[in-house]
Amino acid sequence: MSTNNAALRVEGVNISFGGLRALNDVYLEIGTNEVVGLIGPNGAGKTTLFNALCGLVQPDSGKFFLNGGEQNFPQTHQLVDLGIARTLQGVGLFGDLTVLENVMVGAQHLATSGLISAALGRSAKDEKEIRRKSLTALERVYAIGLANRRADTLSYPDTKRVAIARALVSEPKILMLDEPAGGLGAQDIEWMNLLIRNLSATMSVLLVEHHMDVVMSVCSKLYVLNFGEVIASGNAETVRRDPAVMAAYLGTGA
Ligand SMILES: Nc1ncnc2c1ncn2[C@@H]1O[C@H](COP(=O)(O)OP(=O)(O)OP(=O)(O)O)[C@@H](O)[C@H]1O
Ligand SMILES: [Mg+2]
């Protein structure tokens, strides 16, 4: 694995909230088409790092590289052009719209960022293109059969799939998912892992997850955060056996 040409890499990330050091000298690297897990106990700093990678928080210091090139940490409006997409903790579909409409709403960003021209006064041609991309995204999460259902009639696991479809519509090279398996049962978690593995054929994936077991099978590399610091990284076996990781998880009963 080449360090310098990683799809995404950060180094020395520091973020404080008032007196609280939420991230301390954090590094992370996601290879092309790699599925990387970011795990750690409650309050470890996972969401803070995730937010820094997708522009919701600006770090106090740190370096950000895309495909080996250093640049500023992204702003949210730059994500589509940078090939980054994310879902957030909590789903947030519009209940009274259809599944397809929900995904198409996600595609509005494409228009404003120039991937699809003349967004706001949308022409029939734009509309058709957004619809086509949205249907493709639904196909990729095996939810094409749900396209015309009202979102508020979906099961909880199906809403999770649709939320991912909404992120896929910009055709990202890096997909970031905050707790995609949160609230799912064992069978749906397995299904989600399979979906993520399939997606990694065409993109890199970063998974934020509280529970280690959920990501063990799907991630080729894990980073473990505890109190804002990376206390271990490596493949599932290495991380699982690491004494500092065991202590961190035992310490919180997670
Ligand atoms: N906006 C904020 N203002 C102040 N403190 C914050 C803010 N966001 C996070 N924190 C604090 O920073 C630390 C890291 O929080 P973060 O949400 O990143 O943890 P996490 O690993 O995502 O936890 P969880 O597993 O519960 O989602 C915590 O102590 C949290 O209370
Ligand atoms: Mg979190």
C-alpha cells in the first residue's frame, strides 16, 4: 500500500472545544477502494473526526491530502467536486415524499456544483438526468423496488439503504458513513456489510462505528480512537488483540 497516494490522508489533526481536546495529533489514511473503520468508545472523537473530513468542523491544525495532494480541509459545499459524500448519524428522509424524490432531493447539490448544469431553474433535461442518476443510486443499494414508496412507509433498515443511495447520487470516490449499522439487527448488519463491500469496488469507504464487532468483517483496516487519540491501527486481528484497545473497550463496557 502506498502511503503517499492514499485516496484520503490526514495527519496531526487537533480539535478543541473550549478546554476539551476532542482530537489530539490524529492521523488516518484511506486507500483507494479500501474499507476503513473508525471505532472507539463513546466520546472518543469519532464523529468529530468524521465532521472534520466532511467540512462540518474546521480543525485547529492538521494536514489534509487527497490522492497525495495536500489541500485545505474541505468546506461542505466543496465535497461533491472533491468526490466525497457522506451520510450523517440519524437518517432524515422526507416522510411525505417518495423514495425516488428523496434521492433526487439529494441530487440538488449536483446541480449547484456544476455537475449538472442550470440547477435551480431546472430544465426538463436536468430533471431527467437527476432522475437517471437517482435510479442508478437506488439500484446500487438494491432498493429500486422501493422507488415509488412514500418514505414514511419504509422499514428502518430500508431507510438506511435509501440514505446511502442519497449519498451515492453524486458518484463519490470516497463515501463516509457514520454508524450505518446503528439500530440494525444482526441479519441487517450482515446485509449492510455486504452492501458496503460491493460499494468498495468503485469507491473508498470510511465507516464510523461504536461497536467493534460490526466492522471487523468488512474493514481491511481499523483505527481505534480513545479520548481523542489513535491508540491502535491495523487489520482486525491486530487491533482486536491490542492490549490498549481491550482496555479502552473494557473500561467503558462497550
Ligand atoms: N460541538 C461540541 N462542543 C463541545 N464539545 C463537543 C462538541 N462535539 C463533541 N464534543 C465533545 O468531544 C468529545 C468527542 O465527541 P464525539 O462526538 O466526536 O465522540 P464519538 O466518538 O463520536 O462518540 P459516540 O460514540 O458517542 O458517537 C466528547 O467529549 C464530546 O462531548
Ligand atoms: Mg459519534
